[in-house]
Amino acid sequence: MVNKIKVIITNDQNTVKVPSGVRLLIRRCCNAVLLMEGFNDSAEISVRFVDNEQIRELNSQYRNIDKETDVLSFPLGENGEYDRNPGTGASLLGDIVISMQKAMEQAEEYGHSLDREVAFLTVHSMLHLLGYDHVDGGMEAVRMREKEETVLTQLGLKRNGSYYLDEE
């Protein structure tokens, strides 16, 4: 049986034009992460595009950090247990909120495409929805970064350098 993956994408901002193909790319990212992680269930994921002001408000409300960020993840599961859509039986993995404004800024800063940045943020957030965390750094952060790069390379979006800018 082929598992159904439903990715609901909404655009709640008009600061950055969402390029054609980004929605398909996000769906491919979600599918690739679930495949890599051996997630053998139907799933639903919500992805929402916002601007810097909207994500700052969400970051302040849910994390008590009053500044914009690039992406927020709102997992609906815990320890591999997820709420289910009563109509379809699909696992509700959670919500991903991407600041398209911040994604555009970071794509320029890191010297890669907006597609690459949005794909990275989606894969990163999907790993959070599946229970990964990098807050304490260490091996968990390294493992998460390796998984991100594996998926992005599979999708033809290999990193073209460092995430960190030289301070020269």
C-alpha cells in the first residue's frame, strides 16, 4: 500500500513572491524526509508562509523570543505517537511556518537559491515534527544536519559552501 502524504500549503504573506515550483518542492522535501525516516503511515503536514513580522509574533507568543526567525515547527506528536485525522486515519505530524522574507534574506546571505533555502527550512522543520531537536547542540544537532544534507542532496540541492559567513 502506498501511504498518502498530504501537505497543505497556505501563503499568508505578500512580501515575497512565492516562485512557481516551490509548493511541489516542499511536498518532495516532506516525502523524502518521511521515506528516509522509514515513516510507514499516511501523514498530514501543514506549511504556512508568513513574513518577518508574523513569524516574530509567533516566536514571541510560543517561545517567548521577541525576534523574527526563519522557520517554526509545531509538532503534534510525541514519542512517535500522533493525533489522527478522523476522516482519513492519517497521522497529523504538525505545522511548519516559514518566513518567506527571512528565507529570501538568508538565500542571498548564503549565496544560494530561494528554492534551496525553502527546501532546507522544510527538511529541518520536518525533522523537528518527527521528534529531532538541536537546541542542546552536540550529537543530536550533528545527526540532524547530516540528515538534512542527505535529503537535500537526494533532491539535487547539495550545499554549495558553508552556512557561516567569514567575518572579514
